[in-house]
Amino acid sequence: MRLKDYVRYDAVGLAELVHKGEVSPIEIINAALAAIDRINPAVNAAFLVDADLAFDTARQVDTSAPLAGVPFLIKDVNVFVSEWPTTFASRFFSGAQPKGDSEIVTRWREAGLIFLGKSNTPEFAEDAVTETTWRGVTYNPWDKGVTVGGSSGGAAAAVASGMVPVAHGTDVGGSIRIPAACCGLFGLKPTRGLNPVGPHYPEIGAGLNADHIISRSVRDSAALLDVTAGPELAGRYVVRKSVPSYLAALEQPIQNLRIAYIRRAPGGIAVDTEILAAVEDVARQLEALGHHIEPCEFPALVEEDIGSSSLWMMEVAGEVGRRAKELGRGPLCNELEAASWAILQNVQRMTALDLAGARQRAHEVTVAMAQHFRSFHLILTPTLATLPPALGIIDGRSADFEYEAWVKAGRRFAPFSEIFNVTGQPAASLPMSHAKNGLPIGIQLVARQGEDHLLLALSAQLEAADGWLDRHPPIWAGAIDNTEAN
């Protein structure tokens, strides 16, 4: 299979070729590994590539499975794969042993995905950029001088550059949507609890986190949600699919929707004029498609502390504590990034009442948001407030690290995402525009809890109108050559 042919297909398209017998899973994996071999040295998206496992799986995969033969990368946090350790991109976890498959990993296997390896991420997925000391910087295929975003930066770089059509991402504060916006991709954070998080965890980040994928096409996101969504044995959340098939729901007609349009970021953070112009253009497109757009602002409660930072920081401290118990010692100075040390110090100052207060605050914000937007089907916002900043601007690891400066820089960059982790609503970044300098601009659509199907359907409507699948970055496997991948 030629690289130029391989990158023409999304995950659904590759699986269809396998179902028809036109291409074998082995041929697809050959092409994917060739793309990784040629592209990964330039972007550092994947730090582990297991060709032997990929070929063994490809030989045995059920070719009738929904996503048979589709190559896939797994992010190095949150989920566990029986063949590989999960290290949370932290030197403190160097030498960690593999654990049994997470439930979502089992569902990916049963769907026919072929695991190629693991993608890069900042330590504990705690940053909005992917610039780590241990595994190095992941570079943006659109411009290697700016951030790829985070924390699913390796996944986004791999998909944008054509190494794989889809890749696993996690999102505790925007970590799917931020890199999707930086790399010109579609990134959906599903409804809280729709995808499983067990059996190793009851929840992650007190329910802030959601695992899913980053993709080029909306239908890939829907197809992956079809195979992963739904309750798990002993799961804390029992959230069922809202439709029999999210993929089939893309074909259903959409009623005229009421959409709240928000330009102003929480806290009055300035939004880049090119981004505002791009979102205004999308608002006009939605009106042309027959939807009602109404300017709105966030409720006043969102302008204050929404209670999320303490919740995800506690998760980092918990991982470090469990690892320390395994090793019989705490981390050494060079085994954690500067941001992680600061987070541990913050958590040590917290009390049980502080944590309970943060959870209550998050609940109050969720209620306020639901009441404020109860008459709307969806919310439209920018994904980011700025274009992807230069490497090093958001500094979580250098000798010059300052916690408050790091927090402020992250908020200036991505103030629109974390609120929807708190509310548990499905939210997606769509690659609807590009800036004058060529960098992608993402817009965010948000639906009510449990209405992922509506969010995906409207996203598919915009994809069809916009044609973003035809836009590719300068570093792209389809531009390499037309040779056969052997």
C-alpha cells in the first residue's frame, strides 16, 4: 500500500477496504510503520513503536470487526495495556511493570484496532504543551517553532502528519481539544462517564477526565465512540449511549438548533482577533444552515474559581503516592518536572475540607451552567484564546519555572476548555479556519450532557460544508513520495 494511498483514508475508510478484501491489515500496518519511520524523527510523536506486536495482531485480527486493521497509538497516561508499561511520561515511573488492559483498551482490541505503540505527552498530562525533559519536545507538523498543544500532543502530531488516522487522547482540562486546535484536527471530549475508565480507576480527576480519540474526520470519532461507549462492570458512572449508533446518527437530519455564541473568555482574558473572526464566520455558516445563533456570556460564577485545579492536582499526587509505595521511596529531584513538584507542594497544603469544597464548587458551577444555557441545544466558543504559542512560552520544566506564571500562561492560551470538564458536557474542537501565518484555528462546540450524537451530527454538517479533510500540514506522510511501503 503506497503512502499516498494510505493517507487518503480515515479509519472508517481503511476498515472498509479490509472488509471488502481490497487491502489486508498487514498491508495497512506496513504503510503506517513506513509513515512513522519517515515522519516521527521530525515530530517526535511516538516514543514507543512495537512493530512485532502490530504484525502479530494484524495476522490474527478478525477482518469483520468494525475497525479491523486500523493502526492506533495509545497515550502514555490513564489507560493500561498488558504488553507495555504506563509511565505517565515521568522518570519516576521508569521501570514500571505493565498491568492488565483497561476496559477501553479491551474494547479497542475487540473493534479490530492494531496497537502500534505509545504517543508522547507531558508528565501526568498536566500541561497544555508537550515539551518534556524525559521524552523530548513533540513538534507541530504545521510549524515546528510553535507548540503542538497538550496534553495529547503526541497523538495530535501523529494524526496531523498522517502517521495514523486516529490516536488515543485524554482530556481533564482540554487535553484533546487543545492539541486538536493546534494541529487542525477534530477532537471530541465525550460526556462524563460515557467511555469507561476502569477497572484500575473509579474515576480520574474527580470526574473531570474523559478518554477518547483525536481524528481527522468526524465519522472516525463517531465510529470509535460506537465501540467504546457504554457502562462497564463495577463502573462508578452508568452512562448509556444516547443513540444506537453515533456513526449512523451522522446521517440523520438535524433540526434547527438554538446555539449560544460566546466570544468573551472567562476572566476577561483577551481573545486573538483572528480567532474571533474565525468563530464569527462559523456563526454565520451555522445561520446559513438554518440554525439560530444568539450572543451570550458565561454565568458570573464561571468568572471565579471553578474548583477544578485542586481536583486534577489531587490525581497527580495520587499517582506519585502509589508509585512511591511500590518503590518504597519517594521521587528523586530529577525524577519529576518542576510543575509536578509544585503540584505536590500545593496538594500537601490542602485539607480534606479543601477537597470537599472544590468538589462542591464544581457542582455549583455545573448547576449554574445548566440553568444559564437550558434553552440552548449547543454552545459555540473559540477553542483557544491565542494561536499556538512558541515553544518554551508555557514553561513547566526549566530552571526558571514559576508556578503562578505557568498557570497564567496556560489560562491565557486555553481559557475555554476546562469549564466543560467540570460540567461533564461533550465538547469538541473543529478545525474550521487558518490564520494568516498558516496555523490552524479551532472552534469549540458544546452540547448538553448525553447529547454527543447531536454534537457529532452538527460537526459532520460543518465538515461537509468546510472541507477541512483536504488541508494538510507541511510535514505530512502524503507528501513524501509514491513508493510502496514494504
